[in-house]
Amino acid sequence: MDYLPTLRQEAQALMPDLAAWRRDFHMHPELGFREVRTAGIVADHLRGLGLEVSSGVGRTGVVAVVEGERLPADAPTVLLRFDMDALPIQEQTTHGFRSQTDGVMHACGHDGHTAIGMGVARLLAQHRGDLAGRVKLVFQPAEEGLGGAKAMIDDGVLDNPRPSAAFGLHLWSRLPLNQVVVQAGPLWANAGLFDLEVHGQGGHGAVPQETVDATLIAGQIVVAWQSIVARNLDPTQTAVLSVGTFHSGDAANVISGYARLSGTIRTFDAAVENRLKQRMQEIADGICQAFGATCRLNFSTCIPATVNSEAGAQLMRPVATALVEPQQVTQITPMMVGEDMSEFLNRAPGCFILVGADPGDGTAGPHHSPTFDFDERMLPTGVALLAGAALAYLEQQAQAGGGRPT
Ligand SMILES: [Zn+2]
Ligand SMILES: [Zn+2]
């Protein structure tokens, strides 16, 4: 790993390009599966480095492989993943590179991730001779709840060559600049959505005895659901059940015969998730039956929990410690945020890290807010961390199981 200080310097030298790329992406944000401009810039950049590029993987995803020289047939492959999509938010920042697209904003930092990916590609292309295997660079569309990772996997992103590990990062504006969170086990949560329809019997607001009031029944369900985490789950386990929308009725003097709710559930563990869903169904059915109504409960787009492998975190930790101050490498209590990097980690175990990017001015809002911003000085750190992880992983694998360059 004696190449890491050099890598850090080379990444630092990319700062003007990284900031320019990030600001350009920030000014031209694109929603999930519509990252046509972004993907085009990424593909051109990768081609310019002499890499063979596959576009349109998982609709708007881009993939390229950086290959070491004179590799044996069984040389290892590692996957690095960068997400490219923006959010349907009207930007309210005042900086000069604000979103030029009404109602769309890079409010999660994926503009930074895409720029980091372009920087990593450039560094690894320069270090081709040092690579003891292949690095698959995956630029993913539609991370924000639309299933971009799964779309790329269904399109074969994990085939030819098949990666045995995956690494990725999320910049995080609520962590101090260049703090790096590296931990084994769960980092972020399993995230699912649900919606519930309650069918009762509508009628005159003054003749309740002839109605089955969907508003009252759905209200009972919302309240009773809140007992699940408190009374049906092991108190040492974690879960969230949040009802986000509740729509019922159209007129003040009419008892509503139909109500519709939607919300999200978050857990770290599949057994907890199953128990939560089972109790939600039983409570909804039971309350509807008691009141003479019927209901339909649907669960959708479940993103699995983001869980790092022991080996992935063990590889990442010394890389991070060599690139930032050792006391900057830290751990956090797992968060209930969802992230579909988990789809890659579940198939190619590795490590997803957080890199601190607090802009420090006290005015920027959190991720997913209209005033979100981050400190661009984290960009070279992100480049060095992921390029370093790829080099270190391939070196480790080649030494462990043949696969050594000839
Ligand atoms: Zn996000
Ligand atoms: Zn994100």
C-alpha cells in the first residue's frame, strides 16, 4: 500500500477538474432513468481514457472496465459504483452553479459521486500497470428509490467479468469534512414503501348509522400500527414505520367510504421486516373486519439493508487510515437511510463508506433539502479512497489466490 500517498497527491491534483465536473452536473440535474446528458459526459470521458464503454446498461447506466496489463485468466475483478441521479426538488441555494432545470436538483450529492467516478477512472487508467486485476466502473442511474442498481444487475452488469467485491461511497454533509466512516455490518437500512386502501361505505355526514366510515377506520389503523415497533418487535432490534400520506373524503358533509394511506418501513434485518409486514397486515385486516370494511395492503420497492462484510471493512480501514488522518476514520450508529448499493453488496460483498462533506457555513440544509450543499474538498478524498480500495483489493486477491500478473 506504499502507493497510497502518491494516489492521494494525484487525486488532489484533480481538484479543479472534479469541481468543474461536479458543478456542471449540478447545473444540469436529471431524474432517475433520465440521466442521458450525464451518462453521455461520463461515457465520453471514459472513452477518452481509452476504455471500452457500455452505455444503456439498466436504461441509462454506463460501465467500463479498467484492466491491468498481462493478466492471468483468473485475475480478480472488483466493482466500484457511482450513482448519477438527482431529485424532484426545486433548488433554493444561492451559489452560482444552481440547477438550471426547474424542479430538479442534485440534493443528495450524486453530482459529486459522478465527478468522483470520473476522477477514479482517470487515476486507475494512469495506474493500469499497477492493477493486479480488473476494475469494473459502474455509473448507476436511479438510486433514489427507482431501482437503478437492480435494473443494471438485470441487464448483466455483474457478468463478464464477474466482480468478487464491490466498493462505493456516499458523501455526507452532516459529517465533518473528510471524516471517513468505515464499519463492518449494517450501515444503512432496508427501506420499503407501502400503501393501504380502506373500502367502507360512504354516506351523509348526518346519517352515520348507514355508513362505514373509512376515515375513522384508517385512523384506527394508523394508531394501532404504531404499537408494532413498541410491542411486537424485540426491543434490541430497530424498525421505523412512518405513514407519510393519508387521503380520505372530498366533502365536509360526507362520510368518506374510501381512504388511502402510504408510507415507508425501515429495518436492518429481514426477519424484523417480515414480522413488521405481517403485523401491519393482521392489524389492518382485524380493524377493517371489526368495523365492517375491507382493505388492501401493498408493499413495494424494498431496498435491502446496506451491510458491509468483515473482509470489506478490514480492507478499507487501512486504506482510509493511510489517506486521511487516522483519527478521521470513524464509525457511526447505523442510520435508517436506504441505499441500493446494497443490491451490489449482496452479490459481491465489500464496503460502502461515508465521507464527511460538511460545508461548514451553517446555512446549508440536510440531504434531500432544497438548500443542500456540500464541501467540494471531499471530492479528491473520495477519488483516492475508492481508487485505493480497488488497487488494494486486487493486490490482496492476487497474492492470496494466484491471479498474479505474469
Ligand atoms: Zn438520496
Ligand atoms: Zn444518495
